[in-house]
Amino acid sequence: MNRPYVICHMLSSIDGKVTGEFLFLPKRTKASEIYYEINRNYKADAFACGRVTMEESFTKKWYPNLDEYQECNSFDDFYGVLNENLYAVAFDPHARLGWISDKIIDVDEDPGYHNAKIIEVLSKDIDKRYLSYLRCMNIPYIICGEQSINVLEALEKLKKYFNINKLLLEGGSIINGAFMEEDLIDEISLVIDSVTADSSSKSLFEKSIISSYEIKEVKQYDKNVIWIKYAK
């Protein structure tokens, strides 16, 4: 296979929502702990999130002053340092994320996230000064598409240039849906908490197709939390 094996690993409510206020209820912390434990056990080469999830979890809406940078001369990919143990792949089609480091800084120093080398996945619909900013930060980037991201092209480049063979796709629903629409999810890992979400919460996939999976493993971790592993 000329792309990474993709595992969509998510924490879900009973009604299939993966973002929303239910995630932050005090009694739901056990489900989160189990989710992060499984993340570490997968020992993936990279984890991937969309722009919204990266912003909420890591960048906190900080953004550089692009007036300090000149336009990059081309849309050539930039690889930076390639020999890393873990990568954080940000699907950021319009270059909206601001990073203060070339690696993820996790306050809890979780080994599933902390010190992961950042890779930006971009379209050509961006301010080219942002590319100069990334180069100054030594943050690798790949250009995959004109107005939006070509997900298959991105995956092929991630394997070819960064040797990423196992990738955890960790949402949210927009990027999950983009992968599912192209039938690029090999395995689904759902930690399901015994709670329902409100109507504003987002589903596992914003867009989807009919795609068949088999249940490979079911485990009850806690009286209120189960894990289901599906594979193609």
C-alpha cells in the first residue's frame, strides 16, 4: 500500500457524536483516560487532525504576523527534518493555524502527542507568506490540492517523504468525513461513553459513504465505557 494504514480513533457518545459539551462533563473523565490510553497503545507514526481540532487543542487561535515574512517563490513542498519518531499532521487547507514551536507542546506531556513534529497539509488557496513563516519555524509542509486538500495525495506524500505507515485520524467530523468520502479509513476505533449529546454536537463523519467493516474486538473498560474496534 502506497499510503499509511489509517485508523480513525475517536471518543463518542451513545448517539454517535464526537464533539460537544458532553466531553467536558466531570463524570466523563474516565472515558477520556481510556481514549488516551488506547491512543498510546496503537504506537502510530503520526496522528492527524483538522484545523478546528488543532486550534482548540494546541494553537489556541494564536496566529503570526505575516507582514514580517516575504512571499515564498513557489508551492514546492518543504520537508525539513525527516527523522522523527512521531508526527502531528495538521490538515489546514487555508493556512489558518499559528504555531509557536515546530513540535506539539502538550501540557500533560502525553507521549501520544507531546514533542510530535508538526507537518502542515495545505492547499494552494493560501497566503504564500505563510509558507515563509513555516520555513522559518522549520515546520514541514506539503501542498495537496488547489482550493481544498486532496486527501489521497496527502497520504501518499506522508508515506513517501516522512515514512508514516500507521496514522491515527483523530477528528473532527469534517476531516473524518473527507477521509471517509474517499474510502481511506482502514480501521475505526470507538471509545463509547454512556452519555448522549445535545443537538449542536458534531457527528463522527460530516460526510460519508456506504463502506463495510467487521467488528474485530469489543472490550468493556469501565461500567460506563466500551471500546469497539472495526476493520475493513
